[in-house]
Amino acid sequence: MEIIILRHAEANHLLENWKQKVCYHKFNQLMAEWEDVPLTQKGLQQAEKTSDILEGNFDLIYSSPLKRAIDTARIVNKNNRNIILEDLLKEIRIHPPRIFRSFTFSINSWIILCTFFSFFNGNFSKYMKQARDLFDFFISTDSKRLLVVSHSARIHSMIMYVRFCSYLKLLSSHYKPCGISVVRFNYCPQSHKSFEQQIKPNT
């Protein structure tokens, strides 16, 4: 079984000036505004080109329910497969710690700060467990070739999970808009159990 993970095409929020400095509250406001933005004209063209690359060569499509992902899924869906929406494929949103609410950083720096913060507040373990749940679900479909349309941070978490698992093999990875990552399923129950134990939070 192969799982094709496709990042959505370019959307409006990617046109933001990521080097501009913003305060804590402005960054959170931007994150909320970016939640469900549409594709840009360039994004529509990217999706069309990706459609030609994929050639509809998949059995099922699972997509984030956010507009930019759904629109990408519809464009690449040459053979009119059913598009199944899955909440766990939404973008990961991490709010910066409140201790930084009086600081001003670039948007890029805020995102890096949020990413590092997730390693210390327990969210990293949660995202890994969500990735495991997603792959378990995809595997249960018994599809030969499945397409998954999601977002940058969510895809990074899924690929990170794959790198720890011997029952999943990463064939390729690409995180840019319309980037295609390919994962192959090779089941090994013992390895699966071992990884679950590794990410189990201390109680």
C-alpha cells in the first residue's frame, strides 16, 4: 500500500511578509485569519500541474476540511473519486506561551518559537499520537494507493512519525506547496507496539 501525502497548493496566507515584526496579539490574530484562506491564482495553477503528475492514480482521497486543501483535492481529482474530509488533517495551530505577550518578533520567529514550545508542553506527543491514528486509519481502508491532502505542520508531524516506524517506509518527502511525499506500508506489529510505548506520556 502507498500513501501519497500532498500539501495544498499556494494559499493567500503564504503571500504574507514572514519577516515583518508583529506583537504577540497580532500574531495570534494572523493565525486566526489564516485558518481557512483560499488558494491564490498561482496555487490553482500549481494544483493543475500536480493533477497532471498524479494522473488520478489513487483509489481514495482524504482531505483536511479547510478550503485550501479541499480545493486542491478537487483539482487533482481527475477520476472523480470520493473526497472524504478528516478533521485530524487540519493544520496544527500552536499559540505562543503567554510569557512572551509583551515581545515583538518576526512571524517566522513566532512560528519557530511555537514549534520549540510544543516539545515542552506535551503537544509533541499529542501530534505524534494523532499521526499514528491517521496512519492506522488509512491502513485500515485496504486501499492500494491513497491520496491525503493536508498542511505543512501536519505533514511534518506525519513524516516525523514515519521516520520512527519500521512498518512505514518513507519513499520521498516534499513540503512546499503541492509538494508530494510518498509513504509505503510494511506492517510489523512488534515495531508498532514499541513506538506506541515510546510516545506514551508519563502518568
